[in-house]
Amino acid sequence: MVEPQLHRVTLPNGLRVVLAPDSAAGQASSGQAPVVGVSVHYDVGFRSEPEGRTGFAHLFEHLMFQGSESLEKLAHFRHVQGSGGTFNGSTHQDYTDYFQVLPSAALERALFLEADRMRAPKLTEENLANQVDVVKEEIRLNVLNRPYGGFPWILLPPVLYSTFANAHNGYGDFTDLEQATVDDCAAFFDTFYSPGNAVLTVAGDLDVDRTIKLIEKHFGDVPARGVPQRPSFGEPFPTSEVRGKHADPHAPLPAVALGYRLPDPVGELDAYLANVVLSGILSDGDASRLQQRLVHGEALVVDVSAGTGLMGAPLDARDPDTFTFTAIHTPDVGVERVIGAIDEELDKLATEGPTEEELHRVTARWAASLHRENDRVVSRTLDLGSAELLHGRAELISELPDRIGNVRAQDVANAAKELRSDARAVLEIEPAGDENGGAA
């Protein structure tokens, strides 16, 4: 792909703007109308929510779709879909994003919608009660009533981490959600949803000068407010192996997750990327080491994976971040045998490093995946915004394929050495349902 030239503007109210024009976005070669992506990344995620308000960042994401200063409930949905566009939002550890992709002729509509709810979302008792119920149902569907729900992103952190910010359940406790008030919502909005705490990204088929004028028109009068000082969520690395267990009433088989601390993804990016490559060598595809040994060779597990990023994606958070292994195994194998096999594969990589063939296969696959993702307007828009927010450099998304390609065998070996058994968390999932002979 041809990398777009980035343009930056900061409005007087503090809103940071990144523009990535690409006139080829959705042009006639693909048989589609030209498209544009618009996203807003707010510098607040579930690590920022206060004690007693678990799940609040995600709940607030829902509230941002329930009407605003000028629009009634569901109007945002109607205006985007009526333009032939798509939209969504998501809550992460360190940020919350909102986006829409729509025909470029509808750009001003998207900018108006985002500016209107940045100015004043509709925070009412009715909307709050309704969305608390929606979030509770989402938790039931995705966590409480699903096999391996919350495994590992909800269940592993309280084993690996010791501070509330890093260890608590980002989806939320029902009691905390039910006790949230409209005043809590207003305070959260005033604290974290100011223009100076956000990055607006526009990518795709756009004219830079016209887009800047439209942004100034719609966002320029959003009142400036104080920007909270971003705390450090750092905490010491574990000094021993720590263990936890969780009884899952829906799990048909036992499972285990291993969690390790990663290098700082912002301050130690190249060391972090070596872990990304390491995870690919271990579990990316049938040729990977854990798939070959644990699944196809010794048949110790029915599923195994390794990855960087607690939420399943690398470079999605600031420090601290997590390297995870997960494996589902049969009761007759036993968890210690699974852990032992993973440790042996790590030891081999730490001592010998990967082969050149392994290194090339994984780095080439990652580079191709990054190029493929950035060819999609929605992915490019979101990745530019998160890179600007987390790293201060949206350009990073264009540099990643080369930086991944520069990871060497010794870098991977060094990364494997740091995943030590005396500085990790082990979480066991134990089947506990009637069908497994356990308690209901």
C-alpha cells in the first residue's frame, strides 16, 4: 500500500487531530464509493475507573450512543446507517474508541455526530438504567453463561497483578454497575471526555483543507476542560510463581493460563516486538512449536495459544502489559504436564533461538498481516488513532512491518529467557458443572 502523508492539527480546546488522506480508499477499482473513516480515541480505559465502579468505562461507552445535546436516542445509529455507513465503539485497558466508516460525501455528518456527543451526551436516569441492564446481559452472554468466559483477560489479571487498576474486572461487577448514578456519569464525562484528552482521526478519501475547516466548524466550540494527569499503572514484577484457580460451571475440560509481564510497549518497543515474534513461533499456525508438540505430537491439549496483550492483540496498551499462554487439556493429562511442556519449549528457544526458517515465516506473516489490515480504512483509522494516543506517533503503524522484520533470532532467545517460571501467574480452570460431576 502507499502510505498516506499524515497531517496534524491541534484545536485551541486541546483536541488533537490526525488526518491521513488516501484518495484510493474505496475507489472504482473495488466497485465501491469512496469512503472515509472517522474515529475518536479518549485517553481513558478500564484501568482508570475508580474502586467501587468496576466496569464504568465500558458502561460509559454504551451511554455515548444514547443521544446527545442535539439528537434523540438512536439518532446516531440512524444517521450513520442512513448514509450507508457502519459504526461502533470499544473499551480497552487504556483507551475508549468510537468510530464510523461511511461514504466520503457524508464526512461532515460523521464529524457533527462525534462533536455533538463530545460536547454533551444525554446522561439521564432512564438511559443509565437501560444501559446497566444491557451491560449486565452482555456479561451474562459473554462471561457468566459461556464456557471459559473471561478466560484469560478477566480471570488472569488478579493472579498476576496486585493493584486495583491492573487486577480488577474491566467488564464490571453487577453490584458496582447497579450502584452507578447519573452524577457518577457526569463526573466521569467531565474528567475524561474533554477535547484535550482525545485524538480525532480522519482517514481515507478526504481533502485536507476542507476537512480541517469542517473539524474547526464542529469541534471548535466544544468547551475546553481540564485534562487529567495520566497516572502510572506500573507495579513491581512478581518475584515468585503465583497461582490461582477458578471453577467454571460451563467448561467441558480443564484449562490453564500462564501470565508474564512484558517489556514496556512504549519505552521498550523493540524488546516488546521480540515477544510478538516469540508468540508467533510458539503458536501461530500448524507449523508452530506448541501446535506441533502439544497438539499434533504428544496430544497433550486440544487447544493452545500464546500471545502478547491481555486483550488478545499486541500494542493495545501501555505498561504494564501481559504475555499469555492458554491451553485446554483433558483431565488425564494434568496441568503440570502441560506447563512442563511449555517450559521446555521456552527453554529450547532461550538456549538455541529460533531457526532462520521459523523467524522468516513468522516475521513475513506478521508484516503481511499488518499491510493487509492497514489497507482497510476502518483498521487504519483505528490504528492511527491508538498509536497517536498511546505512543504519540501515528506513523508507528507504517513502521511496524520493518521493525518486526528487524527482529533477530537472538532477540527472540532473549525474550524467551525473560518468561521465567519464578516470575509468572498460573491460573487453572476447573470444570464445575453437573455434566462434569461437580456442583451445580
